[in-house]
Amino acid sequence: MNKLLSFFIVFFYSVITNNSLVYADIYKYTDKSGRVYFTDRPKHKKYKVIIRTRPKSYNAALKVMAVNKKKHAPIILAAAKKYQVDAALIHAVIRAESAYDANAVSSAGAVGLMQLMPGTAKQYGATNRTNPKQNVFAGTRYLKYLMSLFPQDLKLAIAAYNAGENTVKRYKNKIPPYPETQKYVRRVLLFYQKSHV
């Protein structure tokens, strides 16, 4: 990727994520000649989502987050035990993704507590993404995979959960220069650290 294209990507993401109240899933498309296009409004199915942002229901979910957190805590604990992932980390991801709203849906089609895309849900065993148990177990299993893929750096696993493992690899195992992903990593780590205070 040349410097001009890298600059464009960083600038594009900076513009659309500058306002904390604005959230837009980001899509990428590469045409036959190798030209790369980025948008938050894909015109056809060949665009692939590369950055997921919070669902529109996130702020409303915050109002009842404590109730929903308590409701889903047993499922989260069970998934944590099964896949050997710290329950506090799962809580942090869920809080950042959906604020514990099991019915949350992003504009990119990510669904549920851990905001699973259809392919990820299918790969990790969730046939009903709005089912809290299926969603959390599949999301935790995926998170565990990412942690094994980037064993030396939890930040990279978290970045990959947001932007995709291939995006992290493309940037030579560094957090991609996308403001939304960088904010996401900081948010998850903050929630995670607070749970250990």
C-alpha cells in the first residue's frame, strides 16, 4: 500500500469518526484493476466490511446495562470457563460492542451481545445470533482464537476482533491506523482494567 493511499485511509477514518456521536461501518472494495475503494455506504455486495462500529441502539442500551449485565453474567462465566478466557475480558468486549443488548444490530449486519457477523457466527457455532448463549459462546471462541493468533499482545487480538485478523496482519501485526479501531482497543482495555480494580 503506497503512502498516498495510507494517508487517504487515515484521513477518511478520521473524518467519519471525529464526532463521537457518529458511527459508520466501513467497507472496502478492490476492483479488477486493483483500485481500492472505501465507503460507509456500499453500492453492491462486493464491498466487504473492514471496520465495525457500535450499533445505533448502544446509547439506549447503556441505560439498562447493569440489569442486562447481571442477566447475562452466568452465560459469560460459563463461556469463560469452557474456553479459558478471562470473564472480565469477555465482559469488556460485550460492553464495548453492544452494552449487553442481546438484540443489537449494526448497520453492517453484526448481531447480538458480541456483535457477530454471519460468517463468524457460523464458523464458531452460533446458528441464532440473537440467542445470548450461542452468541457469547461463539464470540468467546473467536476471541480465544484471536488471542492464540496474537499471543504476545492482547491489544492485537482486540484490534482483530474489531477490524479483522487479516487487517492486523496487513499492518505487520500492529494496530491498524483506523481511529475507530484504535478507540475500540482503548475502550475495551479500559473496561477490562476497571474490572480488575
